Amino acid sequence: MKFNSGDILYYVCPFIFTIEKVKIDMVIREDDGTFYYIDQTGAYLHEGDLFAKLKEAQIDATEKLNKFYNAKKYEIINKLPTFEEEF
């Protein structure tokens, strides 16, 4: 467990790559050892998406965005469109 209740952290959304400032209200440990942090809105936030420093969050968001961009670019360049009939 990296963080505690009451901590103010930066959350990187892994889907839209935004950075939000959040306050942790509660910590939950799953059976598999994964920690989730519940913020003031009730959202479950994965420990790997939380950062104590803004610079760390910016680096992580940029890495996630670049990974997504590269995967999509590869898909666009290498996938051939197919014709699918639905009858």
C-alpha cells in the first residue's frame, strides 16, 4: 500500500489520458493483493494509476498515450479491411 486515506494525489485515467487531482477517502485490498483507492466521488482507482507528484503523472499519461497511438497506428497500417455480409 503506497498511499493512505486523506492523501491528495494525481490520477491518470488510462482510457482518456487525463490527469485529475483526487483525495483518497478509503483504501481497499482485494484478495489477490491489489489495492484500490476510493476517492471523494466514490470511484475505485487502481494503485498503478495514482501518483504523489504531478510530474510523475504527466510522464505516465504521456507513456499511456504514446502506447495507444503506436498500437492504433500499427493497426491502421497493417490491417486490411474486409467485407462482412450480415444476412
